[in-house]
Amino acid sequence: MEAPAVVVSNLYAGYGGEAVLRDVSFEAARGEVTVILGGSGCGKSTLLKHMIGLHQPLSGHVFIEGRDITTARGRERKRILRSFGVTYQSGALFGSLTLMENVCLPLEEFTRLPLAAREAVARVKLAQVGLSGAEHKLPSELSGGMQKRAAIARAMALDPAILFLDEPQAGLDPVTSAGLDELILSLSRNLGITFVIVSHELASIFAIADQAVMLDAQAKGVIAQGPPALLRDTSANPKVRQFFNRTPTPEP
Ligand SMILES: Nc1ncnc2c1ncn2[C@@H]1O[C@H](COP(=O)(O)OP(=O)(O)O)[C@@H](O)[C@H]1O
Ligand SMILES: [Mg+2]
């Protein structure tokens, strides 16, 4: 049996010895969209950065397609890093480079493809996110939604099986945000890409998520996981029901 795309196993994570996340465990299934959600500061980005090997956990493990990214070194680590793409919350394309040059960067770093081949790949990736014709534009010449699409194209440069996106909807208007949801669903369905997405946009979560993993700052960990509609309707935890039903927290 194939390993799940991502397995987070008893992860403890934090800064300066202080835990932000305690004993977090969940799986992201292949080909599915898993959304990590929760209030500001609850550790969503921290979790994502541990899943992609940017931070080392206090303890616990993260397996990418069965390979432990927390212990891998050298060639094994490089192989794991090649198997996924990332867009960060802060985000950014290189402002002085065209979209084509931005998407070509990972190809320069990780492959020996000649320039013409790199550009051909970049053209395809930009087409896959709906940016044909914008190859020679600078990021500053694009709308926020188009910049997000370009960042996804760059993350797809090496044909990753998994894409990690940290708050791709942040700062987008609802219509642009819905367009991005459609892109994510289309890439998931047509290319079989597994998505792990940090988001707290309720509409987006219901539109795209097969599974939701809800973190909570007080609990310093997972307080609910499952399909969003199921959590909305059946969770025993009032915080979870409140979030999914968008009901206000009662006054103390
Ligand atoms: N590099 C860091 N050094 C120290 N503390 C951090 C760092 N990054 C995040 N934190 C703290 O960890 C907690 C979780 O942050 P973060 O993962 O960014 O939350 P979220 O993405 O859910 O808003 C916050 O209290 C934040 O201040
Ligand atoms: Mg964050």
C-alpha cells in the first residue's frame, strides 16, 4: 500500500524551547485537499514550516510519502524537498524578475535542463494557472490574484506531488478568492496534486477541503479533524461548531 502523502506524527514544535504545538498527529491523503485552520497565532504557519522541513521539531516526525523529513540528510533530504512545492504566507515572487524567470528559478537550482527547456516548462506551468501571455510581466504589473497564481506556478515547476500553500487567499477579494479555489480544485482533480493549505476563509474551506485540521492556541494542538461539513454539524466542541457556523463567541 502506498504511504499517505503526508503523515504528521506526535509533533511537538515551538520556539526557544517553548511549545506552540503539542502532540499533533494527522494525515493528508494522496490526491486530497487538506486545510489547516484556526485563529491567528495558533501555530498554522509553524506547523506548515515543520511539514516542509524548514524548522526542526522539539520531538515527533513528519513523513512525506513515507520518508521522514525530520531525520533525512544529504541526498535523501534533497529528494524529499524536490517532491513538494511551497508558497509562503509572506509570499513573494522576486520583484525584479519576470514571471518566466521566477518559475525558472527552481529548474535552474534542481535540474540540468538547458535554458530553452526550462522556459518551455515555465510556459506550461504558467498556462496551467491561467497566466498564458503574462510570461514577461513583472510581479508588480499583476493583480494580487495573478501574483498568487504565479507563485503557485513557481511551486509547480518541478512537478511536485504535493503543494503546501500558506494562506493563499490572504488579501484577495471574494471573487478572486473563489477563482483561486477553482484553480486549486482543478489542479487537484486534473493533475492529482495533493494540497495542504493553511486557510481561515470559511467559504474557501467549504469549497475545497476534503479534510480540515483545526488548531487551537489554548489547546496548543488539534481540536478537530474531518470533513468540514461533518465538523460543522456534529462536532462536540463548541469552538469548532462556532467557527464552522460563523457564530460569535458569547460575551463573558
Ligand atoms: N520565528 C519565531 N520565533 C518565535 N516565535 C514565533 C516565531 N514564529 C511564530 N512564533 C510564535 O508562535 C505562535 C504561532 O505562530 P504562527 O505559527 O505564525 O501562527 P499562525 O500562522 O496560526 O497565525 C505565535 O505565538 C507566534 O508569535
Ligand atoms: Mg500564519
